[in-house]
Amino acid sequence: MKKQINFTATDAVFKKTINQILPYDLTLHYDEYSLDEKKRIIKFLNVERLPQIFIHFDSEEQFEFFHLLEDVKKKILLRTLETDDLKDFIEELDETEQLSVYPFMTQAKKRTIERLLTYGEDIAASLMSTDFFTVSANLSIKDATHKVISQSSDQDYIDTVYVVDDNNHPIGMIPIKDLIIARSHDKLTDIMSTQFYALKESDTIDKAIQMIKDYDLDAIPVVSDEYLIVGIVTADDIFDEMVDDLEDDFQKMAMIVDHEPSLTSLERSKQRLPWLLIAVILNLLIASFLSIFERTLSEVIALVLFQPLILDMAGNIGTQSLAVTIIGLHKDDYEQKETQKKHVFKELRVGFINSLILAVSSCLFAFVFLSIIPVGNQKPLEIGFVVFTAMFSSMFISSLMGVLIPLGFDKMKVDPAAASGPIMTTVNDIVALVIYFGVATMLFI
């Protein structure tokens, strides 16, 4: 896409080219342009495209983009941005930077943003937009339709129109399609849906996610203690939040701090290196600990062949149990003790069945392999028994750890995603190796 922009083109050609590129594509290489090139892009952008492009930048790029705009365009951008996007922008700025932005906002919008910033980051209202649309139940179909057409702005969410009574309390909702196709003699109260779901200002994001999932909603209104609509949380907002949470969890599972695409290779290396060094130290401790089994290793050479199998399978089953448990915790499935116990016992049954089947399969594999290719002086059946015992025990214990560790972390108010990654893998390795070589030592030495 960068090659499609010819900065030596005439103004007319350049303007046409810039405004034909999709907003997202235009932002992909923005940070690679020189300051003069950025200024030329901004100069010839149609004003209605400003918010479409702005939302695809990261916070630093947004701040730079904003300050390269003329004052008139700054006001247009802040006026046309949806309130939730504007709030996200303001939230990332420090106090001095915020003060440089506020003069270009209306007082009403400034008060709205300041209110949105008071909500905690885990509260659904922190994601809400105040660009919703309501109509009075007393209006006719014709008047309600006219109001939506004449008074709604580009940033207003009008897919769903909310119907309010004389006290501005919501009593129903109408999809815009139903309002458009309604007959003029119909009443709003006849075509609106009274199956009305709403969030309180204190409700959590998790509750909003569950409601949108359970009731297949495109948006949920947020109501105040006085039962007045103060904003809406859309399914798109929830989807973005879920993506952010998922990325955050993956980073934590790999023991990586917040990922920034703009960081250099060296900076990313510095972020990840400490946890990898911890893993190295733990593995060195494992190597030192295994020196206890030096005689076993030297006399039972065949054990080395199946060591990777034991380690990998213990790690795999533990990761599966961990993932299922973390997902359940995020969905608040285990708030009650009974549901926690039910989950633990179910995962233990799954772990027992899988461990038993895979242990028997591994035992048979080891027996057949060593019968065809003899290694060492031990009988294939004896090695098979060691593999079976170690495989079953280490996998079952690993599956148990995958359940109990995140539940324990959750009780201690620690993010359960932090229970995995290199450290948990190393702990599983210790358990698996101790069992494997311990059984072999008791049998052969």
C-alpha cells in the first residue's frame, strides 16, 4: 500500500489517491513516512475520513496525528469521533497532553468524557458510548422516523432505537429496520419489543459479555440509579475487549509484558529475557537434581529414549486442564464452591482416563520398539512398565496441577493466567522426571 502513494504527484492526483485508500490500509505504514509526507497526507484528507483513520492508530500516533491537524480540523475530529473512541484517546494521554486537547472540545463533550473516565476498567460503563438515540412513546411512527432521520448524527448508534416514557425511563426498543417498514397507522408501543435488557452503571464487563452472548444482542443500554439511559455498550465494544483480554492472557501465559508493535527487537528481547533466564535457572536446578540418578542413567540407557515422551505428554495434559480452568474462571463459572468441586472432579476423571489410555499405549510402543531395536540389558517389558508408571503418574498429577493452581491463584486474587508459561512447564518437568527416574531406580538399581 505504501507504494501506491506517489508523493511527487500533483495535488489533485495526490488528493484523489489518498481518499481512495481504505482507512486501515492508510495507517499501516504511517510511522514510516517523513514528517512532511504525513503533513501532506493530512492536508488533503477529506474531513469525514478523519475519525475513520484516527481510530486505527495507536495512542502515540493518534496524538501526533491530532497535533498535525489545523485547529478547524481538530474540532471537526473531536466532534465526529464516537464518545467511546474519544474517551480511549483521552485516557492514554498524560495530564499535560489532555489539557492541550480539551480546548478543542465542547464543554458538554468534555463533561461526558470526564464522567466516562471515572469508571473502573473492569466496569462495563467504561466501554459505553453516549451516542445513542431515544424516541418518546407518544410519537407517531411518522414523527419518530422523521426524528431519527433529521436529528441523528453520523456517530450516533441507530441500529436500535430506544423508546422512553414521559419520565425518560426506557420501556422498549425498536430495531431501525422495524421502524422504517412500519405502517403509518401503527403505534410505537405496538412495534417495540418490551424484552428489555439493561446494564447498571456498576455492572462488570464480564456481565456485559455474558448478556450479549446469552441473548444475542447488538447493544445493551446502561442505566443510572434513576433508571435513565446514560449510554450503550455495543457488541463491537465487547468483541474488542475480548480480543484485548485474549492477547493479554496469551502474553501472560508466555510471561511477556504488554506487547508494543513499535518496540525494536532489542527492546522486545529485554522484555522477554528475564522470564527465559528464570526458566534456564530452573532447568539447571533440574540438571543438578538429576545427578542423583546418575547411576540409573548410566546403567539403563533405554530411559533416555522415552524421556521426551514423558515430558511432552505431562506438559500437554497440564496445559489443557489449565486452559479449560482459566476460561471457566473468566466466565465466572466457578463462583460457587459446588461448581468448583464439580469442575475439579470432572477434570480429574478426564485426566485419569486420558492418562491411563496414553500410558498403556506408550507401554506397548516401548515394548514393541525395544523388542525390534534392543537398547541396554533390561527387558523390553520392564522398560515398558517404567514408561507406563511414569506416564500415568506424571500426566495425572500434571492435570491435577492444571486445575488446582489457577483456582488457588484466583482465591488469592492473583490473575490465574500467570500460573502458566515457562515456570509451570518447568515444574511439570521436575515432577515427570522425578517419577520417571525414581521408578526406574527402584526397579533396576
